[in-house]
Amino acid sequence: MGASLVAAAATVALGPVSAHAQEAHQVRYTLASAGAYEFDIFYLTSQPPSMEAFNADAYTFAKREKVTVAPDAPWVFETTMADPQWAIMQVSSTTRGGQAAPNAHCDIAVDGQVVVQHDDPYNVRCQLGQW
């Protein structure tokens, strides 16, 4: 019984600290547009340990790709981050002359709540506090 009490006391003493350190938040990036358009998109896929680590090798933590978005088919990417303030998404339209503006919209949601959004005819950027 003594060992059980010691183990229980250790769990209680360390539980909140460990739980807080392990806490992860769901981060969801969304890109939508008024028509079917192609976009160049840069976004953070995982949280770097520091800005120095990000600057040393950004593509360990981020991705750049071309995506096609339509009104009924937004682009969505989900990841988890201990500190969602690292979330960033930069979007550029590849629209050529003679095409209507795509009217792009981006947003970032953390744990199901949209925390930042941006609308622009061509290029949008959604980011949180680390940037």
C-alpha cells in the first residue's frame, strides 16, 4: 500500500505539469475561392522548436505546393501544435491576364475556432503571433 500511495502522489504532483507540457492544439488551415483557380501556397506543417531552427531549415517544418481550389472544394490541411501561435499560411494566385480575380479567402482555426482570416482578390496571408 505504501508504494501505491507514493506512486499516486507522484502522479498527482507531476500530472498537471506533464499534461500541460504535452498539450497539443488542433490547427486547421483553409483556403477557399470564388471560382476554380490554382494557387501557390506556403504553410507550416509542424511546429519548430525555435525561430532559429526554422530559419536554419524552413522546409523541415513547412511545405510549398500548388493547389487547385474551387467554390465547392476548398483546400484544408490539419496539424497539431503545442503553440498554435506558430501557424502561418501564405497564398498567391497564379491567375493570368483575362481571368477574373479568384477572390481568395484564408483562415486558421485552433481547436475548432477560427482565430484569423483574410480576404483578398488575389493573395491572402493568415498568420498568428510568432510571425
